[in-house]
Amino acid sequence: MARDRDIPPTTLDELRRDLGRLKMHAIAAGLDEALDQAATLEQGYVTFFAGLVAKQVLAQTESAAQSRLKLAGFPTTKTFDTFDWTFQANLNIQLVKDLMNLHFIRQGRPVLVLGRPGTGKTHMSIAYGILAVHAGYTVRHFAVTKLLAELYAGLADNTVERMVSRLSRVDLLILDDLRQVTPKPEYAGLLFEVIDARHGRKSTMLSSNLSVNAWGKALGNSTVTPSLVDRLMERAHVINIKRGRSYRTDGPEAPPEHERPAGLQPEGEEGA
Ligand code: ADP
Ligand code: MG
């Protein structure tokens, strides 16, 4: 009697093995069902084959989106599905919804999101980022302070150029929350390198609770700040939430009014 390994594999076994080698796992998983269905419905070859290929395409598209989502580095998940459009009286809803079509990414245009703390800037930037990931774009999300710290550390081990070059290729770079930090003389120059490498080609979305004319001070009054602002403003869409309410202190989950701290709003902030 022949030993197991001498038994020639059937065509179906070979097919399964080849599908495994080609990493076409969705086709392999759907094969039995598709064969049954083809027999029952008396499907033609093309219909049968197209159905299986479509399964594989769907699985690969979904898996690529999951990888891009991971690489994007969102601090949390926020979407427009959970966004309350009625909360902010001065939100330019038309603009926010227009930008949801993501043309700005294809056009490489900057988007500035300005408003007080708690007005939904981070929420919106993540929501745009997630839309972009699912539309097939590569996205990176950074808190500005974290990016500056990473670039600054790169000065010591000579990796700034590599970091800037990597960041320059991302379709949508989200720089969240440019605010007053203890500035270092190098900060503005480092941020400029990133912005300049993307300028006119790739879209950068930057959010801030400071008005644009306060960015210079926040970044340490460097001589490059005007050039940085210039590049970010050219062809930019600006979502400016004037006199915005904080969802944190005024939203549905905020403490009752008599328990809310007064005078939360520091001076010189956007929309004040
Ligand atoms: P900002 O970045 O402007 O300081 P966030 O986007 O972090 O504010 O918003 C603070 C919190 O309030 C987050 O949990 C966010 O999801 C929520 N939030 C803000 N605006 C809205 C809104 N219009 N609808 C639903 N949730 C909101
Ligand atoms: Mg924020």
C-alpha cells in the first residue's frame, strides 16, 4: 500500500497549496462555498472567478487600511459620526463638510484648524485622518510638541534629514495643537523644514488654540517663523471656530453649571 506522501495531491489540494503560497487566503477560505454556489447556480467560469477575486481584493483593501490606520498613530478614535454639528454656533459647517471630500489632500493644500481648547480641533483632525486612511491615503498624526521633541532629539544623532524626508512623503500630515511651549531656538527651524518639504505637494493639517500672529512667540520668535506661516497659509483652508464653546466644560458630559470653574480662558487665545 502506498504511503501517504506517495499519494499524488488532487488538483484541489494543489490549488489550496498555491493559494497559500500566494497569500490569497480570502480565496482559499471562500473556495468551498464558492464551488458549491457555482454548482447550484450553474455559474459561468467568469462569474465564479470574479466572485473569488472580488473577495480577495476586499480582504486586501481592508488589511491595507488597517495597516495605514496603525501607522497613522492616532491617539484615540474620533469620527464625524459622533460629531455634534449643533454644538458650536460659529463653526463653518459647510467648509468642514466640504473638506470631508478630501480634495484638499489630492491638491496638497494646507488646512488650519483654529479655536479655543475643547472646541473639537483634535476630534476633527482625527476624523479627517480616519476618512483619509479609508480613502487610501497615508496619514501621520502628531502632537506638535511631540514632533518638535522628536526632531530636536534627531539633531543629536543626525537623523533630522531622514525624519523630514519620511514625513515629506506622507499624504496627510496632521500636526495637532500648536501651543505655547517653552521654546527652544531650534524649534521654528525644525518645523519649517517639515512644512517646507511638503509645501505645494502634500497636505498638512495644523491645529492651534493660538491665533496665527501668536505662533512666532510660541515658537521662540525665530526669523524663519514668517516663512513658515507663509507656506502654511498659501492656498490654505481655515476652519476658524470663533468664540467657540468648550465641549469639555460645556458639553453634555460636563459638570453642572454651578460646579464649573470660572475664567478658564487664558488671554490671547484664538477666538477670544
Ligand atoms: P480641542 O482639540 O479643540 O482642545 P477636542 O477635539 O479634544 O478639543 O475636544 C474635547 C472633547 O470634546 C473630545 O472628547 C471631543 O471628542 C469632544 N468634542 C468636541 N467637540 C465636539 C462636538 N462638536 N461633537 C462631539 N464631541 C465633541
Ligand atoms: Mg486638542
